[in-house]
Amino acid sequence: GIDLSEVAAFGDWHNDLPMLEAAGHAVIMGNAPPELVRSVHNPRLIRTGPNDGTGIVDALAKLGLL
């Protein structure tokens, strides 16, 4: 019952591309390859730090969820 515009998807690899484009908020982790960043066509794209640091927490804060 949740609209995709309300969903935040986190990804760092090419297999995440469909999910990142479908979600209302696309969050690309800092360790993602540059080709992935160029491939995502989502107006609500957020770049954050790597997945082995505080990247997810930083993105949640940018989204106003923390």
C-alpha cells in the first residue's frame, strides 16, 4: 500500500539500476562505480558515502528521516 514515490532505494552496483530508477528517492552509495551514477535517471538522486561507513545514516539524515 505504499506508493513508490515514498520509497528510498539504496544501491551500489549495476544490478541495482532498475530499483534506483523505480523508487521515489534513489540513493547511490559512495563506493558505486561512476558508470552507475551516470546511468541512473532519477530526479531525486542522492549521493552519499560508502557502504562501509556512515553513508546510509547520512542519506537518511538528508531525507529527513533521522
